[in-house]
Amino acid sequence: MIEEIIGLSIVLFIIGVIISFLTLALFIWFGAKVASIKNASYGKAFSAAIAITIFITIINIVFMTLNIVSNGIIGVLITILIAIWVIKSIFSTNWGKAFIAWIFSIVGAILAWIFLIFVLGASFLF
């Protein structure tokens, strides 16, 4: 019984992570299209979503290991810079277009959260 619950929890977690990557990639791809980035594809956006998540996780682990507060203004700025750099690198574009793509990904993510709050109710956040 416990094994089944643990197995189901792992499967649901993996599904949630995949949905999260797919959603973030969609918003990055849309932002890349709005920013007129040439050869913007959903595959590149998906790669960017995974890379951003990995790099930010590594930075947070390093910050925790060094006992640096990563949720302060410096941590936020580093996170933003990393996300824009990843988009710039994967899409082979300039900093301005990467920034525009990143802004649209953030706005899209916020709108998705607002949608989920209205559809599922705020209780799913806690």
C-alpha cells in the first residue's frame, strides 16, 4: 500500500514537472515570436525552460551552501540575468530580444497562475 502511494506520488511529481516545462516553454516560445527572434522554435524554448531551471537550481544550491540569501535582491537579479542569458544563448539572439522573450515568459507564467487560482481556487497553493 505504501509503495503504491509513493509510486503514485513520484509519477504525479514527474507529470507536474513535465507540464511545468511545457508551459514555461510555451511562454518563452511566444515571447521569442513577439521579439522577432529568427528560427524561434518550441524545441528551443523547451530546451531553454529546462536549462533555466537547472541553472537557477544550481545557483540556489551554491547560495545555500555558501549561506548566502538567494531570495534577496541580488539573488533575484542573478536569476533574471541567468534566465535572459540562457534565452540569448539558445536562441542565438541579442540581449534585448532575449529580455523581451523573458518578459513575455514571466507575464505568461503570472497569467497561468492567476488562471489556476480562479479555476482550482487558492487552496491548491497551500
